[in-house]
Amino acid sequence: MELTPRLQDVINIVKQKGEINLKDLALELKVSPKTAKGYVRELTRLGFVEMDEKENVKLKVTQEDPVESLKKIIEIHESEINALKKEVEELKTEIIKLRKKGKYTTTED
């Protein structure tokens, strides 16, 4: 998503200052605090900035690489995945046994 020039201005100001109070940001932008807060809300929603309870705005710490995040998720669920693979193999073995006994047929047979 491409940011509007005004939202880019907000990000640039926050980058330059490191952290800036919402009222000071409004003064820099020459807008009302309410308008500045709207910009900050939008950038917060998009994940670019965060604002604390004292209305200090700073860049949001960038999240880790999405690929690394997926790797962690896979690692967390790896035992579940392996258990499911084992269950599938057991079911395949059971189907083979049933076919040999003539108790299992499919429309493909």
C-alpha cells in the first residue's frame, strides 16, 4: 500500500525526532491535534507507528521477517504435523489390510 504524502510527512517527522508528542507533531504539520491524531491512528492501524498513553508517537519496532515467523509457527506445530502424518500412514495401512480381506472397496476399484 502506498502512503499519502501527508502520512509520509508524519513518518519522516517521527523518524527525525525519534519520538514526538502528538501536540508537537500537530504544530510541525500545522494542523489541529485532532487531525494529527487521525494521521497517527491510520499509521498505527497500518503498523508504522505506535502511540503511548501520554500521546508520544514513535516508529513501531519492525517485526521479524515473515519467513522466519512462518518457520517458528511450523516448529511449534511440528509435533502435531508429525502425529498427523503418522495417523495418515496408519490409515493407509489399515485400508490396504481391509482391501486384502475384501471389506473395503472404492468406486475406483
